[in-house]
Amino acid sequence: MKKTPLWKVKRETKRLFRQLLELPGVIYEYLFLRVLYDYRTSREMKVFEGSKSITGEVAIYLVYAPKGLQPSHLDMLKVMTAENITPIVVSNLPLAGADRELLLKQSGLVIERPNIGYDFGGYRDAVMQISSKLSDLDRLYIINDSVWMVDAPQNWFAEARAAGCDFVGATSNFGIKRYDADDFRNLIWSHSVKHPNFHYASYALSIGQNILKDPKFLAYWRNFRISNNKTRTVRRGEIGLTQWVLQHGYDHCATCDVAALDKEIAALSDVELDTVARHLVILEDLRILGILDKVLESDLTSETGRRDRHQVILMAVARQAIGYALPYFTLRYRKFQFIKKSPLRLSRRGAEATLKIMSDLDGPMAERAYVEAEQIFNQRKDL
């Protein structure tokens, strides 16, 4: 019988100990936090009516801008305006007066709220503010500023609309069995929504009329238990919302689908495959980095070298999700429109890879995003 690696035993022991320490907080959040928030903390929320009517297609756009609105925020709003989408802007910080006035000219509502509950806390507040109009909307988008939107032949809103699904995500996560990094050569790419942690990433979601007219959808948000713990927010929010969609039988899809990613990667030439592998963004998984470095030393034209590159790319996606691991591939080959910001704050190597990928992008939105990316990168303490 195969022995469990020591590193895995240590990891699971630490995880169990951490869960025990967090138990009192979990109980408090589960029983009291939402009730207290709705009764007391939400009184600190300020809601301002904008110049646009809340009809047709509406987008909840959650921003966190401690240094004020950035050009990329305005770019997102311009794209929404061009697509006849009314923004509901939710800020998890108080806005400067000039920023608020600028947003009000382009939005249906501007909401300033306490930074409680991460993105799903903000989404919930926005949904509850427009609850009486929800069932009359043509479509509801949910967007946050954890990503940059860059230039692409077709913008994501049009893609999501054309997808024809009740529930559309830009990307999905964890629909592939998670293998140990050392077992990358044995990874079999088999995508399934039945994996317990499968979900559509909440940085870009599109929700159609069938769901919006379902009273249970509003009940999901009304009963949503907010949390100040990131892991619990993901589990109750991203995973929870996706599971709600699946359990209620709505059709769903991703504009940047991964089901056939293995075949797309296999179809690349030797040089293309090597280039994609060299542009992988590895967040903090040192074991994948070590494996990747060894793989890249092999002959890219050999059967083993090609096979290993293919497998390590798939391993990175399976363990991290395509939105984090493969921006080079998604932007160049899929004409994807989003780039995650968080890699710039994580591992130095992942940050450098992200910055290099962004430096080669064309278009005014991409150029402005790159300037912001440089600013984030230059704040690193390991420079």
C-alpha cells in the first residue's frame, strides 16, 4: 500500500489544528454576523442614486480603491456603457467626493459600505438594494476589480450574452481532480462539475432572466451568511452560488472553458508549447516551480520533453485554475479579456511573469493596466 507522504500528513495536521482554532469564530459568524450586520453595521452603508435607470441589463461592479479610482475602473465603466449596461457600483471603502460624483454620472446606484464580507458581502448589499427590480431585469452581471479588463476582439459582456446559458462565468475552477504535484506525469484531464469544489469564479459572472425571476435566487442572497474569513467566503459564495445553480437545474457555462484544454495544449507546436510553459504563472507552489524548472531543461523536441511540458501546464491549471496559471495562453490563443491582479502580490517569479505578459499586450486598456501593474509590482518588499 502506498504510504502517505510526510508533507501531506503535516499539511493535514496543520489544517485540522487551524480549523479547531477557528471554530469559535465560525460559530459566531454562522449565528450572529449576518444578523448584526443587517441590524447595525449596514446602517453605515451609504446609497446614492445615479443618473441611469435600473432596467435592462445591470452590472454590480465591486471596487476596492484605497488610492482612489484608477484608469482601469473607468475603462470597465466605459465598456459597460458601450454595451448599454447600467452599473451599480459598490465600494468597500468611502469614496472621495470627486470619485463619487464621477461614478454617479455613469451609474444607477453608488453604494459605499463597510469592508465586511469581502466581495460577496458587497454583492449581497447590491442585490438587496435592487431586489424589487431583480425579476424585471434582462440580465445581471457581477464583476469585481480583482482583474483588469484589456482589449480584445469581442468584449466579455457580449460573449457572455451570446453564450446563451442561464449562468455564465468567465472561468471555472477545480473541475479537474487535484493530483499531487510530483504525480504530474499521471494526470488525466477529465473535467466534471461534480467535483465538490467546482465553481465559477466570481470576478465575472452573468445571470439570465430564468434565474432572476426565481424567488429562490433572491432568497439565496437574503440568507447568505457573510464572513470575514476568505476561505469561508469562497466556500459559501463562489462555490455556494455555483452549487445553487447546479442544484436548481439551470444551464451554465464558461466563456473561457477548460474541458478540452488538454487537446488545445497538445495541438501546439514544440516552440509554442515551450513558450506557454515558460510563461506559466505559479503563485506560491514551490513544488510545481521545481518541477517546471527541471522540465524546461529537457529537449523540447523530444517525446519526453514535449509530454512533460504538456503535463506540467495541465498540472498548474488543475491546482491553481486557468485564470491564474495561464494568462499568456488565454490572452494570446483564446483572446480572453481578463488578467488577475493578485499574482503581482504573491511569489516574485509569478509577479515577474505576469508583468512580462502584460508588457507585451496591445491596446489602450492594456497599456493603462500595465502602468497600474507596474505600480503594484514596485510596492513589493523583495525588490
